[in-house]
Amino acid sequence: MQKINPFLWFDDNAEEAMNFYVSIFADARIVSTMPGPDGKLMGGTFVLAGQEFMVLNGGPMYTFTPAISLFVKCETQQEVDHYWQKLTAGGCEEPCGWLKDKFGLSWQIIPNALGELLGAPDREKAGRALQAMLQMKKIDIAALQAAFDGE
């Protein structure tokens, strides 16, 4: 049983956020909603890829910062492209595979290949891949591999 759940504080758009997130991930669903006294959503729970999240419409006193981000591990460039395109809609691109969605929540859309290349024993090749990554917003696996290979 999962014991630690991220709890996301929104001003007044938690329901919109839950619907947005579950529309992007294949293995996603809204588990529960809790209406407030005014009939609008006060809180809820949803699941993305087996991870449960809780939300609250708590008001404007707190906002998201990049100090906390959601890390999405991707196998392919197609996955990177999918999540990047969907999550940046209404948000903004950030360097090195980071983005902010339209709610201000930070995400990292990272292919497994990035860790493999940056962690390679050949530090010269890994350094070239790192320098290539530092020039990117959305991570491009082929460009990373080309830099790693010295092409």
C-alpha cells in the first residue's frame, strides 16, 4: 500500500488540473472528488501511472516553485515528445528537459538515455553529451547520442 502521496495546492482550479493531467497519461484516473460548501471542488484524488496525488483548492496564498518537480522517465523520443507537447500547452519550456505546465507545476521530461549517456564510464563522451543537453530545452535523444559519439 502506498504511504506517501504528493499533495498539490491550487488556488481554485484543482478540478481543471486533475482533468488535464489524467488526459495526458495513459494509466490515469480520477479516484475521488470532494465538493466544498459552495458546490465547487474543494479536494480530490487522482492517479497517474500508479502514483496517487491529492489536490486542494486552498486559495492564492501558496504557489508552485521549481524546488519540487514531477520527473517523468521516458523510454523513447516519442514519449518525450508526447509529454512535452501536452504539458507545455499553456505553460512554458525550461532548460535541460524541464517545463512548467499551465498551472505553474514543474515537470522534468527525461529519457532514460540521458542518464545512461551522462553516466557512461568514458567521461569525455559523457561530457560532450552533457554540453549538448545544456543547450536543449526538450531533450533530443538523437542529438545527445551524436554529441556522445563525437559527431
